Amino acid sequence: VQLQASGGGLVQAGGSLRLSCAGSGRNFNGYTMGWFRRAPGMGREFVAAIRGDGGETLYADSVKGRFTISKDNDGNTVYLHMNSLKPEDTADYYCAAGRRLSGRLVTSRSDDYDFWGQGTQVTVSS
């Protein structure tokens, strides 16, 4: 599975961005999809995850209420809607796909994800 993340950019604090993650012609319904981020000089941090059927989501406390993870109806693209962005949200954002329990396991553990895309950079200015 090859994942392609896009949608990053430069935005002022309080602004919004939408990140997208598309597979190589693959439907994600059998995969848990997650977003992670890595800020400069920091380790990888879980952001959000969605179950394969879209029926359950999980968020890091730092983004809860501001970010929303979703999938399109065909299950081919996963989105991360980011609102009320803060300078501390500045990071490279990565999407990932996991096959645990055929996509029914919603998890924040990076070890539970089997495929990773390249990062898309998000910079939030104060």
C-alpha cells in the first residue's frame, strides 16, 4: 500500500487546513487509518485515527475538539480537518494504514500501523 499525504502549508494561528491521504488506487475500508505528526526536534506523536468502516474515531487530547478525521464515501481518501490551529501544531504530518483486526482496531500505537506515507508539512505562524 502506498500512501500519499497532501494539503500541508503555511497558515496563521486560528486558521484551518485540510490534509488528505490517498492510497495507490486502494480502498481503505479494511484498514484503520491514522494521522501522526513529528514536530522539529521531537518524536512522532499520534494525532487521530478512524476505524475501517468509519464508525469509530480516536483523537489525541491536544487536538480534540479542533481536528476531525473522516473518510470519503468510497473509502479511498482519508482527511484530517484542522481548525483553530496553534503554533504548537507545526509539524510534519504523516498518514498511516493498519490491518489489525481487518481495520476494526482503532489505535494510537504507531506499531499497529503497517504502511506509512511521506509527510506533509504544516506550519502555523503566531
